[in-house]
Amino acid sequence: MIDSLDLAARTDALTIEDLRARGGLKWTSVPPGAIGAGVAEMDMPLAPAIVAALHDAIDHGTTGYLPPALAAGVSESTAQWQARYGWAVDPADVHPVGSVVTGFRILLEYLTDPRAPVVLPVPAYMPFLTVPATAGRELVTVPMKIVPDGPDGRDRRYEFDLPAIAAALRPRSVFVLTNPHNPTGRVFTDDELLALAEVVDNAEAMVFADEIHAPLTMPGFTHRPYASLSAITAGHTIGGTSASKGWNIPGLGCGQLILTADDARAAWDGLDPFTKHGGGVTPLGAVATIAAYTRGADHLAAVVDYLAAGRDLFRAELADALPGAHLFPVQGTYLGWLDLQGVPVDPATVAERVGVHGVDGAHCGMPGFLRVNLAMPHPLLRQAARRLGLLAAS
Ligand SMILES: Cc1ncc(COP(=O)(O)O)c(C=O)c1O
């Protein structure tokens, strides 16, 4: 078993060349020598339980279409994992889908009213800004508020702008709730979620609760599944989740929709089988997901420890190297959200100027910001902060 120390030592030892040789998208899509901090993949070793389960599946030739036993295993293990957050999910409400974004598309096309708008707080995970149009849906973006944070009020964090959300919602609108939030790093509190629920309920709208980053909730914060808060939230929610972020298996193709709203359950039951299995849940994805949810908790704990230490290191290094930048508190996810307006620099030019390839905030609906993936070896995080520091001089 990999403990925290092993995981940290093994990850710390990885060089840019090692990571490029591994062949992942994050490091091979940037020039040699550059820092890949865009694509949401992690550099830590894969959980041994997942490695063993995948080898076993390959040895058995489990490479055909998804068999019912594996589909049921995904539903049961997802429900089992959600119990950690105090949510008693009926496995019959959990439906494997190819990915969370595929699930979102299914929801837009088949499970919700096509005439009702999608309401999205921004900044947001990039596909949420583009996918609604491909499903013929109207998109209304609502900027989040920035409020003071921290003991002395000198830090800043994002909150929902509830009056603006209330003004945007229509009956049967789909409000997109990402929690923990990509890219702002927020883990929303019960009070915030309940206040949001009241606004959604008053508007007779519904919620797509994307909780894919829940396993990556940082120490000191608590993830609460939105649908678990009350009968009202359960009644208006379609949940989307996956083991793909927490255990770094997005390429294997397995997400989960959790349907607790009666009309969404009925709409799902009416779908043809090919749409239900749309987007290709793979047997290897199912095998890895079951291993993650049932035997991956210790490994995840080591990953979260490493991420939290990396976040703290990056924050300290960046404060020295580029004091004009502001890193929002990373309460969950491994994504750093940097306000570069005080530097000032156009985030679209950062990669070319200093070789740190993040995501331009404009793609998240918020120009002037940069999203930086912090799930990399700590020596490279230090290097990333120092390279960003060169922006001050350029
Ligand atoms: C909030 C959020 N939702 C969904 C996804 C993508 O998940 P999937 O690969 O299962 O579509 C990501 C990936 O980074 C994400 O951050």
C-alpha cells in the first residue's frame, strides 16, 4: 500500500521529462520544458487498488460492452461512497454514464424542459459555457460575488449572487451547481446551499449538482451533497459525479448520474437503452470506479494530503514571487484560481511569456484570471510560482 510519505516522495521525484514520457495530455500538449498546468489531470501515482483491478480485468479479457454486473457494481459502489458524506443513496437512482459532461448533455437533451434556460454562475468549468448551445439550450450566466475572507478580512472568496440568480431563474430552468467549485476552489457551506435551495424552489427550477470534486475536499472543509440537504433539494436535483477527478481516471470513461427528482427518474425510465448507455461507459472505467469507491479511500487521503501541502507551498512561493497576483483560497479541487488584474498581465500571454500553461480565465467566462492545476510534483509547483514571478519584471 502507498502511504502518504511514499506517495509524496514518489511524486516529488518526477521531472517534467518523466511526466512527458508518461504520455498524459497535460504534459504532452505543452512544449518541452514548459509546465503543464491546464488539463485537469493529476501527476500522483495511480491507486494500487485501481492498478490491480485493471490488470485483473485485462487478464480476464473484460474489454467488451458493459455487462450488467459491472453497471450494478458502479451504482452500488457510488451509493456506498456517498454514505461517507451522510447521504443514503438508493443504488437504483445511480446511472452510469460515459462522463459527467455526457451526463450533463443527456440531462439537457432528454431529462429537462428544452425551452427552459440553463443558469450558470461564472467563472465556470469551461464546457458548461459551451455545451448548452450544442444541445439547443439558452444559457444565462450570472457572475459570482467576491467577498472578504480570512480572519483579518484581507483574503477574498467567491459567493453566489442570490438576487441575480433569482432574477435569472425561470420555472424548470437548470441551475448548474458545481461543488466543490471549479475554478474558484470554493466548498459551499450548508447555509449557502440551503439559501440557494430556497431561491431555486421559489422559482420552481431545478439543479444539476456536479459534485465530481467532492473526494478532493481539503482538510478543514466539509462536502455536503446538495440533494442530501432536504426533501426539497432531493426533489429538484439531478446529480453528476465520478471517481475520475479524485482518483485520476478520466480517460477510462465512467461517470454517474444520481436521479432523486421524480420527473427526472420518469424521463430516464423512458429513454431508449442506447441513450441510457450513451457516451460509452467502458468496463475498464467501471472496474476502476468500483475499486476507487470501495478500496481507494486510503490512497485518496494520501493524495489530498499532498495536494493540501502543495497548495500551501504554491501560495507562499507566489506571494513572494508575484505579490500583485491573488490566489483564492483552495477549499476543494486542485485548481488554483489566480486574479492577475493587479499584475497586470493578459492571462492569454502567460504561457508564451513564462512557460506556465494554465487555462485563460476568459474560457471560464472571466477574463483577467488564470486557472492553474496544482496537482503536480512540489518542486515543479515551486518552479511554476517562480516562473509566474517573472511576469512582474516583463
Ligand atoms: C466540475 C467538473 N465537471 C466535470 C468535469 C469533467 O468530468 P468528465 O470527464 O467525467 O466529463 C470536470 C473535469 O475537470 C470538472 O472539473
